[in-house]
Amino acid sequence: MLSALEIIAKLRCPMPKGVVQVGANAGQELQSFYDAGVHQGVFIEPLDAPFTVLQRLCASVPGYLPIQAVCGARDGEDVTFHVANNFGASSSTLKPLGHLEDYPHVDFVAEQKLTSFTLDRVMDTVHHHRPDLSGNLSLLYMDVQGAELSVLKGATRTLQHIDYIYTEIGLGDTYENDVAMEDLFMFLKMFGFRLVEMTMIGDGAGGGGAGNAFLCRYTDRRWGR
């Protein structure tokens, strides 16, 4: 599957100036964003170790803002964060199920008690302290291991300013109460987003299966605004 920015270019839509990434881990995508001309961004990661790396990478780009938080459907909710041993990449607010069978080399080695913030709350804080970023963050990039719908339910105001969404998707049951991709697409359709491209890695041994999807705002019979 093409990257989010390659798909946007193929659609001949305006390239985003900025990105909001929920589940940024250690900033593995930062260089590709920067190389494509996306020089503003908010990068959200809850775990200490990957956040330290993310923070260091963002320090070299004035328009990149790292934020340590876990996003969910409601503010102030106590959540248990299940920490994986692959530098947190498979960690989730949801208990692993099929993931244990699909990826036996990944162990969940700890649980952390965290307090959730909605993406709307996080972005309100960003706009207050960094008004230079306001209005430029039109790409939402999510890698939250099955908790995508929870993040989006807490982002209904933020979605009004988003034109493109690149997200991990699944068939369900990779994590406890994770969202199946059909339900995710249906929710986003209510906000004017339509599926453009998707790819599946495959149906895992545990019945999970995962992939990625790109959705774009569809307005007046055309992509984008």
C-alpha cells in the first residue's frame, strides 16, 4: 500500500502542512513526514521510553510538538495500558487476545495505570499554547492497536478540521473489544470520510488480521474540501 502522502498526491489533493499522530511510538514516521514537506505536527505517545526518543527527534524541528498522553473516548478515565516488549509498538489500552497467537514473539510484560485524555482536549491545549499550529493539521495518523474508535469518539471536534486519515485497521478480536474495520468506516462516514485504499496483512492464526487504511473527506462529489 502507498503511504498516506503518496495517496494524497495520487488523488491530486492539497498536501497537508501538518499531521496529528496518535500512537507515535518512537517517531518512526517523522523523517518521511519531514521529507514530504510536512513540517508541522503533533505527536502523541503515552509510554516513557519511546516518548523520550520521540521528544529528542522532535527537538530538531520547530514545528513538531511531542505530547505524552494516552487518548480515549473520555477525559479523566482510568485505563490500564498493556505494555508490549517490542519497545511498546504493540501496546494498547485493550487487553491482547488474538495478538498473542498471531505474534508469539511479542510478549506483554507490564501494565501501567494511566489517565486518558480526549484528542479534542489535547488539541485545545495545543491551540492555546501553540497557535502557530492551528489550522494546519489536516492529516490524522493513528496506530493505537484496536482502540481507534475510542480515540475518534473523543475527537469529534478535531475531525471537523481533518481532511485525511491514515489508520491501522483489523478484523476484530486481536485485542479485547477492539473495533472491526467495518464499524470504524461506518463511524467515519458520518463525518464525511470515505475509504480510498486499504490493505490487509492477512488473517492471523488467532483470527485477528490487521492492515492499514486511508480515508479522505468527500465533499461535493470530490476528494478533499
